[in-house]
Amino acid sequence: MAMRIRVINPNSTTSMTEKIGRCARQVAAPGTEISAANPPHSPPSIEGFTDGAMSVPGLLAEIRKGEADGIDGYVVACFDDTGVDACREVARGPVVGICEAAMHAASMITTGFSVVTTLSRSVPIIEDLVEKYGMHRKCKRVRASDLPVLALEEEGGRAREAIREEILRAVKEDRCEAVILGCAGMADLTAWLTRETGVPVIDGVAVAVKLVEALVGAGLTTSKLGAYAAPLVKGEHATVSDHDGK
Ligand code: 5HY
């Protein structure tokens, strides 16, 4: 089934967006057209609550562009699943975050997985998602490699070695049976890390693309019956009196 999927990197680092697009195309089915985009003015990397909040307006603008372009489904390529619920209000088709996708995939091939992300400050944000997605029994631990997100864009850096070491510690200490890469910018390291560690390493970008293909292929779109209905239209600078004090 031919379909058009847009992968959106909520941060504004275009080299990461291009890398994510390449990884998405590697796994996409022959009939799937992948486009990759990022907001022009969001933070260059999302490391913590404020960056995440600041990236959402631009992310929503990219979804609105996708709706005008007739996109069938979306991947939000940030492991904080930044703004996914808001995107689902705006989009007609499915919107899948790479964290939710990766955790559900891991839960179907293991009895327990760990996550290796970037900075320690991202760990509580991801631990909140573990609870939100009902994965507290399957997720053994969320670990930080102490790498800034943009270290993943440095040629010849030691990022992949640091992630490899953390993966090996996770297998040794957490009783995990697979490890999820906790940053979209790690997507191009998946094959190397799998070979180097002998551990099933899960990249949320690849899994999210296949899940969007599955949902669109099954004829599923985001339900507009309740929480994900289109946003209510608001007047400019509406005041309480405009709503009869309700
Ligand atoms: C991501 N930040 O996937 C997250 C990872 C993190 O800019 N892309 C980012 O550190 O939460």
C-alpha cells in the first residue's frame, strides 16, 4: 500500500533530521515515501523539560504543514515523545513517538529491557513515560550515557563507544534482555552496537516507521471522538468575561 510518512525531529539540528530520515528510509516498505522535517527555530537539542516545551509550537507547525501536504502518518523523532498528544489532536493520521514505539516493540521480544539515553536529566522524563505507557514491569532501568545530544553529531567522537559501554553494563547489572536507544540521534548506531555487544539493540525511529505503516495499512487514523479531537478554536486574547465567567 502506497503511503506518505513524515518523520519530524522536534529539535532544529538539520544534520540529525537528515540522519533520522536516512535511517527511516532504510526500513520503509517499497511503497512508503518518507519525508523528514524539523522546526526552523526550536532548540538545537532537547535536553530537559524546558527544551521539550519550547520545541512543541514548532513541532505542531510541522504537523499542520504535513496535513496540508496530505501526509498519511507521522513519527515524532525525539525520545521524550515531545508533544505527541498535542500532535494527535492536529493530525488526521496516526502519530507515533519513538519512545512509545520502542518500548512496545521491546515488550514483545523480551521479558525486560533497559534504556540508554544521553544526559542524566533526561532520565526522569523517560521514567515518566515508562509509567505513562504501563511499562514499569518490563523496563528494568533507564540509564544515561552522559553524552550531550549533539555529541552524537560529532564525527570521530567517542559517543558510540560510550553507549556500547553503557549497554554492556545494562546487560550485566539490570537482567535486561534488550536495550533501547534513548535518543533519535543514536539511530545510525544500531547495527554497529548490535554487532559490538551481541545484544538486541532497539532503535525507536525504525520501529516507529513500521508501526505507522502498520496502522495506516490497517486503515487506522487518530480517533477524534474525545481527547484527540481537533483543538478548540480560541479568539485572540479571550478573557474570562468572554466565557460568561465559566
Ligand atoms: C532526542 N533529545 O531523541 C532527545 C533525547 C534526550 O534532541 N532528541 C533530542 O536526550 O532526551
